Amino acid sequence: MSESNTIAASTADQNGAVPGEPVKKDENSRRGNWGNQIEFVLTSVGYAVGLGNVWRFPYLCYRNGGGAFMLPYFIMLVFCGIPLFFLELSFGQFASLGCLGVWKISPMFKGVGYGMMVVSTYIGIYYNVVICIAFYYFFLSMTNLLPWTYCNNPWNTPDCSGVVSSYQLNASLANATSSLVAGVSEVVNRTKRTSPSEEYWKHYVLNISDDIGNFGEVRLPILGCLAVSWAVVFLCLIRGVKSSGKVVYFTATFPYVVLTILFIRGITLDGAINGIKYYLTPQWQKVLDAKVWGDAASQIFYSLGCAWGGLITMASYNKFHNNCFRDSIIISITNCATSVYAGFVIFSILGFMAHHLNVPVSEVADHGPGLAFVAYPEALTLLPISPLWSLLFFFMLILLGLGTQFCLLETLVTAIVDEIGTDWIIKNKTVVTLSVAIAGFLLGVPLTTQAGIYWLLLMDNYAASFSLVIISCIMCICIMYIYGHRNYFKDVEMMLGFPPPLFFKVCWRFISPVIISFILIFTVIQYKPITYNDYVYPGWSLAIGFAMALSSVVCIPIYALYKISKSPGATFRERLKAACRAHPKWGPALQEHRTGRYAPMASEDTVEARPLKERDELKEEQKEKEKEKEEGKEKERKDEISLTIQGSNGSTNTHNNPNPSA
């Protein structure tokens, strides 16, 4: 092989070009690409692996049959999670556009993209508040003694009972009185005990009010941490994927280092095995319970971040021929494996705490903010050098949260920039990022008040619940049945060099939409009004919650009606067809990839036909024109030869003889 061929093959490999295809630049210089494929994979892992993997999955697992829950969980991963993940990645990568621009595939459904933006906005607002509280705990852990260790603080109540003091007391009592004290302790623990970490969370960190409508004052320390959190997110995204792609080398990998450290420390503690047994012991009878399957499907769906718009956005910065099929499998499995691994970390520590309190693991197990900011911090106070373990734990939560928050913000910014699309806004994308970050900070201020935790949980339960399921279902229907599954399969084959495997074709068309519909039905049937501990939310707040949920879904019919009304056609049916038809600009972004049915007509030298002309493309066009000229000259030469031959037979000299028959 010659040196030039070796270099060409090397370049093709780096660009992800399809084997055997001519080497192409494959670089979207106007919009930008990931620096390399590792950046995309790490960013997507950081996006999918979030706080829910640590504070929701382990709780769902033990509540739904321990190890038996893994069966429906992995079945849902195979038949719903990975196919939907691959669908969204291929969708964004093919068009190289964000969650709004991709709907050139069928303009009537652009409301789905707006719905994704609304969902990402809601999640981005409250998610960063959770991160800022983790920042707050991280800063407070920089001390010799964790402030939630004992009950001798001004914010504590007479009901407070610390696990450290109880353990030390029990260790020092004589054997003769131990049984009596243990009995009294058990009664106190089961009836009146509130932990110092719980009182620290409620009365000091939140200074929680008695009602969702009673905002009280802004908690200035939390507000300051919220500003820090948004500043960190903005600085990491200041140059878009070029800067965030470098940051994720740390933010996406270091949580695994911390998880491993906490896991090794956890399994060496007394009672850790009991906690892990409680987490994993299978209760096979629960596999027959529909609720278990519903929880498994919901956890897979929400954990992977489907229908948020983030997957489409991140994939849009890939090079056209990147193997997103491989990436979707790697990222999905990594996400689920992380959830299982985090369960060992959480329950080893909770088993240790239950052992010292002499109570079942179920009494110390919790989920959500209760696990992250009450149960686990309380367990850490039992460890030697507890501030160190606390620092590591909250630093891990911060990094897990930031990985998701990066993609949420980039989703909104990319959608805005792609939609406007002018040279000015592309060059000044940093201004858009800063504007969105400032808006997110201001909208998050009410969540830092004394009623903030009520609003945070309301948004978490309603803003991104059944609306995501509806958005995802409509997306599947649009791509597979409106645009056409055959068209989409050809698009994927054109991009990857091979068609989607038969299994994914079947899942996209039939199985995944059915599972999504099942999740929606399950969500509706299992609906219960939200509560927080003993607080029951009033009806007006639940109405606000449903309004938030519907605000993203309602974008779909409103935009569809608008698009139909603006489409050409004499009848409603004609307008409907026109609104569903793919836009002329739909397809690969770079001219070099617009081949086959996406190739522009020879006479179409317009912006629509040639959206992104570059120097290399112009050179190719020039060569084609020169070739056409040469072919034209060759044809003229052949005509002249033909005339000469005819003249030698006398047929071309008839003008010299007015009467050829004479």
C-alpha cells in the first residue's frame, strides 16, 4: 500500500467514515463537533447517570423484590431502553440538529421539540437546586466534626436521638442493664426518635415552613450555593461542546472512583452484609406483580433521559458516520450497571447503621432527598474520619448532578441557536448560554425559600412524569409511521453503512411503543397525590403540578394546528399532507453527505439545495463542470466526424444539386 493510501485510510478511520467510502472531511465547521468520540460517550454517560441512579434505583430494587427486580429491569432495558436510546441518537446525528431542528423530518410535529424544551427547562431549574444543596453540604463537611452528628445544637428538639451518642452509651453500659436500655431505646427509636441529620436538614438547612404557600424568607446560604452551581455550569459550557467535552473527562469518571472508595469502606463494616442481603435477596413472587414491571419500565425510561431532548442534542455534534449504534449499547448498559453498583454502596452503609441501631434495614432505608441529605449523612457520622467520607459522598453527588445539568443547558442553547441560525448567534453562542444560565438562576430563586423543598418535589413529580412518556410515544409514531420506517431505515443505513438490526426495527415499530403506552397507563393507574413526610399538598398546588405537566404536552397539538393552517392546499386533507411531508432541508447537514435521494438537482443552485457550501465542495463542482465541458467538446467532435463520413457518400452535397433525382 502506498504512503498516500495509508494516510487516507488512517484519516477515514479517525473521521468514522464508512469502510470503502471515499475519504471526506466529515467536519461541521459552522456548527462544531466533538473533539473525539470519547468526549461524546463520556458526556452521554454523565447525562444518563445522574442522582436517580444513587437515590432512586436502590430503593426501588429492595421495595420491588430485591434481586427479583433485576429480571424485569433488564428485560425493559433490552426491549425499551436501548432501542429508544439508539433511536434518539441516530435521529440527532443524522440531521446534525437539536431537538427543534430535527423536526424538519415532519414539520407538523415540531411541537414535540418544543415540549422537550419545556421539560428540559423545568428539570434544569430544580435539578440545579439539588446540586446547590449538595454544594452546601460539601462546604459544611470541611470541619473536624460534622454538624449533624449530635443533638446539642440550637435547632434540635427534645425528640432528637443521635446514633453516635446512642452507640457510645450502649457500649459503656454494664451487661446487667443492657437488655432494659435496649428495650427502651427500641421504643424511642420506633416511636419518637428523630435523627440529628433529619433535624439539621429540616430546621437548619431548609428552615422549612409549614405550607407550600408560605414562602417565608430566602435561605441566603442556599441562594449563594445556587449562584456557584450555575456559574460552574456556565463556565464548563462557555465554549459549548468544545469546553464541556474536556470537563467530562473528570466529571463523568471521578464518581466511579468515589463509588469504589465508598464501596470498599462500606463492605468492611459490621452489618454491611445484612444491608446488601436486604438489597439483593430475591422475592420471586413479586415478579408476577404488574407494579414491579411498571416500576422497572419507568426507571429505565426516566434514568436514560429519553424524550428530554438531551440525547438528540448531544448526538447532533457527532460526525455523520459515527457508530451511534455501538455508543447506544455502551452508554445504556453503563447507566444500568452504575445503578446496580450504587445499590451496594448505599445498602452496605445503611446495613451498618441498622446494625448499630438494632433495627431492621427497612427502617433506615429511604430514597430521594431523604436518602441523600438525611439517611446516608447520618450513617457517615458513625465512621472514623467522618468528614472525609462526607466530602467524598457530596462531591460525588455534585459531579453526578453536573453531568446531567450540562446536557440540559446545552439542549436549550442548541435549540435556540439552531432555530435562529444566523451567523451572529452562532458566533455569539456564549451570550445565549449566559442568558439561559441567568434565567435558570432567577427561576430557581423561589426554590431556595423556606417552602422551596415543597416546590422542588412538586416539579420533580409532575413536570417530567407522564408528559415525557407521551412525547416519546409521539416521536416513535412520527418517525416510524408518518415519515415512514423504510425511509428511516435507509437513512440509518446511509449514515452507519449498515441497516439497523432486525431486532431494533421490530422494537421501534411495535414493541417499544407498546411498552411506552404501558408505562403511561401504569403511571395513570398508580397515581397518588404527592406528600412530603406527613404534609399533604393542597388541591391548588396539585393543579399547578398538572398544569406544568400539560404545558409540555399541549405544545404538540397547538403547533400542529398552527402548521396545518399555514400549509398550502385547498382542503384540510391537502394541508395535513403538506404539513406532514419532510422539509426540503431535511437530511444530512453537510453537502458531501447529501447523496442518493438527498442529492440536489443539477439546476438547483439555491440555499435550500446547497445549505453548507465549503471550499472542497466548490472544487468538486468545478471539476464536474469541466468534465461536462470536455464531454460536450467530445460530442461535437463526434458529430463532425459523422458529417464527414456522410459527405463522402454524397448525401451531404445535395445543396449543390437542386434535383437529386436528375
